[in-house]
Amino acid sequence: MIQTWSGWKRFSDRRGDAIEAPAGPGVYEVRHTMTGRVMAFGHSGDVAKTMAALTFDAEVNPLARLFRRQPVLSRVSDLEYRTCAAASRADAKTAAQRLLGLRQNAWRRRMELSWVARHPG
């Protein structure tokens, strides 16, 4: 059984600061605070450990900068996250797939409405 989403929490720029997340199965979402762009979304058997392992640092070696797009954020504190605990890893996976499906359907409807608005008649 899946619980409800936590409130949005900001990441800290200081390394080693605690992340408030379940130390068990669940779903997580990370987004850019100003744009709302989803930076990470998924399920895990240990959400706290997975969230702690996420890296959004812009520290890339100089040669790699020539061949890759640069990160869209300048600071980790520009990100916020929320989590949702689950009873089991299987429940977390099912919930993540369902949420992803809902998000894709909403996006598809939004694109269809946009197309209809641009091409009346």
C-alpha cells in the first residue's frame, strides 16, 4: 500500500546535510524549483540511500565539457524533492509506473489541446 507524497523539501548546498526520506521502499521525485522540470523520478527499495546517491553536481572534467551539454542548474539548492513511502519494493514499482502513466497521459492531452488551439476547424 502506497502512502501519500511528502511536502516539497529543498536540497541543501552543504555536503553531508541530511535528506528527509524513508529508509525503506518508496517513490521519489526531484524537480527544479523555478522551472518545475523533473530532474529525477523513480522507485527504490531504500529511498533515503537512493536520494543520497543522486548527484547533480556541475563538476565535470574540462574535456567532457566539450562533448556534453552543460547542466541546467547552478546550485543544488535550486532543486526540491518529495518522497512517498510504500509497503514493499513491488508496491513502489507499481506506484511509480502508475504515476508515470498518469503524467504521460496528462502531457499527451496537453499537446492535443495545444494542437487543436493552433489548428481550429
